[in-house]
Amino acid sequence: MRAEQATELNGRPHGWRVIRRFLLPAVAVLLAAAAASATGATHAVAGADDDDQDQGQRVYAIGLWGDLPYSDEQALVGVPNLIADMNSQQLAFTVQDGDLKAGSGIPGSKTVTTCADALYTQALGYFNSLKAPAIFTPGDNDWTDCDRPANGGFSSLERLDYERKFFFSTPFSLGQHRLHQDVQTAPLCLGVSGNVPCVENRRWILGGVVYATLNIQGSCNNLCDTNPDPAEFAARNAADIIWMQETFAFAKQRHAAAIMFISQADPGFDASDATRAPVRDPKTLAETDGQPDGFQQFLAALRTEVIFYEKPVAYVHGDSHYFRVDKPFLDTEGRRLENFTRVETFGDNTFKTDPASDDNNVHWVKVFVDASTREVFAYQAQIVPANRVAVPAP
């Protein structure tokens, strides 16, 4: 999240009483997660270099989620319920778009809420309890913001190095079944010891559709908040642009029907919602709210590619915790880019202005994919019955 929008959760939200009865099934899911090894099954499906598998699955569904868990209740009950719900459906793969915890550590928490190693072990348990291949792209709360004292005062760069080794040491996804991916192996990013491969940036193809993850972060993309790092930003931003452009070239070469990108940050596409995203001029893409702009260069490059690609392009992110599917991208003349769709996943949404608020957003987005259709992607919110709070499930 952006620094000024970071969500702090203290205490135990009252609304979770509604879902306490689901605690035992949730614990069972966690036990299953713990039983899954870090290496797990290595059944590769639909890798970017596998033509036969790509052609073999033309109509399918995927699951998108992120910005979870942000509290003990979400970690112990909500997320296991969500995973069980995804496992009950036939999904080709799932993607978590970053933020493995709240913006800052929660005093007195029973589960890990700082950037200690146990945070990533907990997340791996979630990912490896998913039956379908599980893809993850990092979030600012699990590396960029780790230098906040409330997160343990870690080096954010060291935490990113750790994530790269922990989650991205092979060209396969996580999950009980594995998906082979292309990896950005060029040493374009920065680590503690110098230039390193951007191994968290991944690409794969399934059913004539290309997918790619990009390490793009909240907190101004590492240009604001505690100990901003302009050198790290500059290297990773350039690498992200290259990976994005190469993904368009790959899609054209493969005659792909559409592209979907997944990243963490809500970069802000216009000036419509200052409460959730950076405010920018939609024509020039320059940020106008006085904050350091970690997104303009990438957005300008993305816009050029979207226009020339002509086919559907979906951009999935989390960060501002507000489920929506819309078309906020304009060209330099102010005309809407009809082939571009922004998808924001559910995420924790308790606002600082109402500390007693108990907005339970532990849900996910199902995407139906059919390369033979005009729009290719169709989106459906999946409200997990066990996680309903305000209105119990019928």
C-alpha cells in the first residue's frame, strides 16, 4: 500500500464471530498446507515452452487473490476458507498479487505479522495447500515496507533477496501441481550484493493466452515511505518495462488471443479516486498529487504496447483493496483504450477512519478464459460463503 494508506489492524474484529464455526475446517486446511513440501509435486502444466499443453486446454478458469492475510482471524480462518473454496473448483492456476501481511506488524498478534522469515513460511503453506498451480508476485508489505520499525526494521533489499531465493528458486510455480514458466534471468535488478536476475518476473501461456507477473510495488514503487531506494527502483523499473515489452513481442509471435499482467501496485490511471491510488493526468500520465512518481515511465510504455497490440489486455493488481473491473486507461487525446481492462482483487479493507470497521474482504476473483471469444476474459467475484460477515450465507 501507499504509505499514507497503510492499514493498521489492532484487536480482534467483532464480525468474525459469524465465521468462528468454521475454525476446525480452517485448521485442517493449514495442516494440509504444512504437509505439502516446498518442492512438492513437479507436474508441469502449460509452460511457455510447451506447445502441446498450450493447445490442449482452450477453455478454463483461473483464480486471483491478494492483500491477505491482514489479521489473526484472516490468517487462521479467512484465508484457509478462501483456499478451500478455490480448491473446490476446477482452476487451471491461481495468482496471489502480493502483500502477505498488513502494512505494519500488529502488536500481540498470534500469527506472524512482521517481515521475519516465518512470514514467508506461512505464505508457502498457503500456496502449497492449493491444488492448482499457485503463482505469487511480491508485494510492498512483504519487502518494500519491511524497513519500517513496526515490521522489524529489516533491510527491504535483503528481504527481497530472501523472497527471490525462497519462492523463486526454480522455473516452476508453487502449489500441489506445478506450472513451468519463463523467467527473467538477465541480471537487471538490484540485490544486496549488486545486480541479480529478476527471477520473480515470470511468463507462461495457456490456451492461446499469455500471462506475466511484474514486480511493481505500492509505497511509490520504493520511492517513498521508510528508506526509499531510487537506485533499486530505477533498475527494477527498467527491468519491468523490458519484461512487459518482451511479453507483448512473445504474444505477437505466438499469435496469442490476449495478455494478462499481474502486479501488486495500484499505479493510478487517472484523477478519479485520490482515496485509493496516485492521482495523475490521464493524458500525460504524470502524477499530480505531489508524491514521488514510481509509475509514469512504466504506464507510458505500457500504453504504447496496448495500443499497438489491439487485442485484449488485462492488468491485475491489488494494493488499494477495492474489488473492481473497469477501463481507466486513456490515450494522449483522452480517448479510452477499449482493449484494456483493469482488475483489482479483493483485499483487507478496514479503514483508519473507522477502527471498529469489520469489512471482511477475504474473497477472490474467478476469471473464465476462452480464446475463441471476442473479449477472451470474463470476470466473476467469488464471495466465500464461510467468510460472509454482514449477511450470512443462505
